Amino acid sequence: MKTMKYVYWQDENMWLGYLEEYPDYWTQGETIKELEDNLRDISRELTSGNIPNVRMVAELEVA
């Protein structure tokens, strides 16, 4: 099973978040579980190849 890190926070009564590799694509949920389900959906969509020009974050070793 693959894991992905995500960033999340609570804003009033909603949980917001995004996948660390895809910071441009936010989602929300009324609960943490709903937020995580929505993040899984975003991951499937972004990695399907059906969405053009998906921006990602990567690491680069420079030294």
C-alpha cells in the first residue's frame, strides 16, 4: 500500500487539506475521515493521467 503525506487544518466546522505532493489541489470535509476520503479521490484523479498540466512538488539533491 502506498502512503502519501497531507497537510490539514480546521477552519470553523470544516477540515481542509491537500496532498503534500500536490499543494495546488485542496479539498475539505466535515470530519477528518471525509477529508481523507476526498484526498484519496483527488489522488486517484491526479495520478490517472486524465488531468493535464498537474503541478507537483519533488526533492532535488544539490550537494
